[in-house]
Amino acid sequence: MTGKTRPGPEERRKREERYRFFVEQSTEGIWCVEVERPIQVELPEDEQIRQMFRHAYLAECNDAMARMHGMTSAAQARGSRLGDFLVQTDPHNIDFLKAFIRSGYHLRDAESRELDTAGRPRTFLTNFLGVVDNGRLLRAWGVQRDVTEARRMQEDLRQSEERSRQLVDLLPDAVFIHTDGRFVYANRAAVRLLGARSEVDLVGRPIFDIVHPDFREMAGKRVRAIHEGQQVTELAQQKIVRLDGASVDVEIADSRVAYQGQPSVLVVMRDITARMGLEARLPQTQTMEAAVERPARGAETVLVVEDEQVVRDLACDVLRMLGYTVLKARTCAEARKVCEEHDGPIHLLLLDVVMPVMNGPELLQSLAGVRSGMKVLYMSGYAHEAIVHRGVLPPGKAFLQKPFAPDILASRVREILDQLP
């Protein structure tokens, strides 16, 4: 005798009440799938999965699980077949069930792709425990968390980063990012300028490896100042050393950014070796603009409103290199705040057409009472005809197609600013 007694009916009832209260109050979906005809675990995987879709149904669940699938209560969800939730034709779900079998019917933190009652896809992170008796799968208990929005945001971010990478790769100027003093990204122009075979040759390399010894102290101070949020000169001339040892005169503009969640520095670099040579040979009375064709410059103030950080920072860097005073905003709310707080005039609004909360034309209309007389140049990655056809952008508005090269941006901005009111 151990001295322990079995719980009586009243104690069992209290335990069951506590358990049910826990399940019903949980914000995570909790459920139990029963198998009408127990499945032999020795069967091939594909046959087990076929029988799961044929014989498994939802026997128990809480309200949270029902709401995740577009229902109002657990009672509405009970009795649903496995195929009502899991898309049987989705290879991901077949792999999900195979992983359940291979894990010994105890799967943790696995993603399933399911449908709600409106047919909308949902993504869940699931812990899945099967009950096996005498070599037969009888039922499975599960706890799941809806990660649909998180996965959507990750995919949006991935697509945004891919679009940004494609845009940056089209630029003729070298663009690279360094984190903790090492390369983490370089566009094609940077690969060419630095004499590398590919981006792989640069990623992970110390950033100061490419800085000429005569300029390393100055470059180090500039990087530290940027990280500390101090003001630095918008343009700086330096000398770099290619991987083959050749020296190159460059002009750089850099700014602090977040890259993959880490504080980093984005650098736009232009080879000015030829220009420096020409300036040395030309008489002092001749200017560089007379010797080489250069993009249209300006001294006006431009507000850049763009939600994609890489695109926004690049546009700002290009415009600063051309002599403009540049203001920037990530959201419509930030743009309004800039317009309200900036003391001087804002001559041009460089505005993304498609943005969260409100689109470009709607933002412009909302600013009418704050700023008047601003010229506007809309930009978008969507085709001009498409956004006009959909009514997002009124016909006849000045438009710049993304991605764009710096010289195209320069000439289009200058063209709009030079137009009569």
C-alpha cells in the first residue's frame, strides 16, 4: 500500500472543470481530432495520410480555435472533417502530416496551411500529439497559434527587399552596406568598382580593407559619427583600394540604416578618378561642368515620401549629391509632420503612389491646408497605365517609374521644378 487514494467523483469533477476552464480561456487554439477507424501505424505514410483525410474529424476544440477558422463558437466547429481545414492538395500539408508520422506522432512547432470558413488561407504553428494504442492511431491532440499575419509581413518584407535589391542593382553608382565594420551587402556596381568577382568576395570582409591608408582615420571618424547620430558632411571625397591593389578616387554619401535588424551604414560611392584627372589638367577658369556632362543640379528643397527604406535613402542620397536640401518621411503621418514643422519652403514633393493607410494623391489632398504651392512628382513600381486605369493616380500627373537610375531621377526632378506654376 502506498497510502495514496484515488480521487473521488467530486475531485474528478473539479479537475475536469479546471481543465475545461483552462482550455476555454486559452487564446491559443486547442483541439482533439478523433479517428473513426483507428489507423495502423505500420502502414505506408501515404496510406496513413489517405486514411486520416477519410476518417479523422474534429471531436473537441475551444472557441479560440473556432474563431481562428472564421467560426463563432466551438460548437460550430465540432464534427468538421480534417479536409475542411487542411488543404489536401497542398504539398506543404502532406509534408506536415508525414513529419507528424516520422516524429513518432509527436510534432512540435510545425507549420500547417489551413482554410477558414470563407476559404481564406491561414497559417498556424502547431504542436501535435497522437495517441497510439496497440499499434493504432486513435486520436490526436493539438495546440495551434495563428501566425498568418506574421508570415504575410515576412513575405511582404521579402518582396520589398527583393524589389529594393533589383532597384539598387540597376544603379550605376556603387552601393554597399556595412554592419559592425564588415560588408553585408554590395550591388553590382560596387562589385565592379572594388574589383571583386561577385558579392560573395566582399560580404564579411572588413570595410576598412578598401579604404586607402591615408584616409582610414578620417573614414573611421565619419563612421563613428554616423552611428552616434551626429551630422556629417553630405559628400566626402576619399581614396579607396580595389582588391587588385589599384587606388581609386571616390565621392561618397552615407547614412545610418537598419539592415536585417542591425544598426548599419549605407554607402553610395561614385568613381571620380577621371573627373579628378580632368580637373587637374583644365585651366582654373574652366569648371568641371564644362568638361564633363553632369546631371542637372539644384538648390531647392525636396520632400521624399517613400515607405521602403532602401529606396527612400537612395533617392535622398542622390538628391543631396545634386545639391538639393532633402527632407524625408516614411509614412503619411511623418510627411504631414515635416510639412508642419519645416520653417522654409518645400518646392517639390517626391511621392510614392501606393503607401499604407492612404495613397499618394490622398496624402497630397490632406496636406492642402498645411502646404500649398508644392510641385509633385509621383513614383511607383507599378506601371503608369495600371495605376491610372485603377483610379489610384489621376491622368496627366507627373510620374516616375521605379526602379530608376540616378540620372533619370535628376533630370525628372529638374524638369518638374523648372515648370511654370
